[in-house]
Amino acid sequence: MKEAAPKTVEHYDGSQHGAVAKLGKKVAAKFARVELIDTSSAAFQSEKETREHSIAMHESAREAAGERIAARQEAEKQQSVAKLASALHEDWRKTRLQEDGTFEPRIKPTKDEAWIAERGTDQVDIANSSYFELPADWQAENKAAAEVVVDVLAEANGQVDLSNEDHRDYVGTRIHDAWLSRNDWAAGGELDVPFAQLSPVEQAKDLDQMVMAQQVLQQPTAN
């Protein structure tokens, strides 16, 4: 009897070798596709993150621009308020003007601690002080009145016609109601009525604030 030949690697034929090679190619191709998918996914994620960052930067820039615009508008408003408040104070001072060009004194106490510390007194002559020299508590009424008028003027885009009855009643009501809300001492008195029920003289006092605002704030710009 012949002995069986031992099973060694030399006995694998060419077909087996070809099958192994094909299998290797398939596995390699599969891993290549996986790698391509991973690369594409990473690229998509990077693009998404870049887009989201760009959007966030755009939103941040827009918010910053909006804040700058709001700050500028508020600064412009406060300039208008101060300008009108000063004009209102000067208009009142005229009622105390004397022949020598000075004003009849009107001494009042103040609680403005910074003003007191700077001047060493709590007494202020409001008639012989400009608006900007007054302590904060004696600026307060003119400032509050000016804020109301500036707001009304802004809401109307500067187009307030006091010869128009509707405009006149609306402006007068806004100014008078705001004044009543600031002056509790007037409650129950003859001035504690709707604007339309005030005497012509008292109505004129309210409307004169708008007239002054139009004169002071809407002066034509010189060329």
C-alpha cells in the first residue's frame, strides 16, 4: 500500500489562491468605502460647524450694531431733553427778570448731596442759576416735562401741528396728564381735570412746552 501524502501548504491549488486574493480585494474595498463615508461625514460636520459659527457671528454683529444704534438714539434723546429743559427753565426765569438784568432771587433747599458737598451749602437760588447749575432735584421737574414733550415729538416724527384740533388735544392731554402724575399736591384742585376742561390760559401753559420744543429742537440747519 502507498502511504498518503501529508497535507501541506504545497497542496493548495491556484484556484484557492485566487479566491483568497478576491476576498482580500473585497475586504479592502469595503474598508475603503467605510473610510470614504467617515471622511465625508467629518467634512459635512466641519462644514455644518463652520456655517453655524458664521451664523452666530452674524447674529452677534447684528446685536452689537443694534445696541450701538440704541445707545446713540438714547444719547441724542438725552441731549434734546437737556436742551429743552434748559429752555423751559430760562423761560421761567424771565418772569423774575429785573431792570438791572439780574433775576429776583428765589432761594430753595436742596437734597442733592453731591451738589451740597461741592458748594458747601444746601441753599440754591434757582432764579439766578442756569439749568445746568441747578442741583439734580431742582432740575427734575423741567427734565421730566422735557422728556414727555421729546417723546411726543419723536412719536409723531416731528410732525406736530398745534393748529390741528386733534393734535392740539392729544399733545395737551399727554403733557397735562404727565404733569398731574408728577405733582400730587394738585390732586383734587382746580387743575385736576382733563386737559379739555382747563381754562384757555392753563391749556396754553401746557401747549407752550411743545411750541418751545419745536423752536429749540427743530431749528433749520444753516447751510
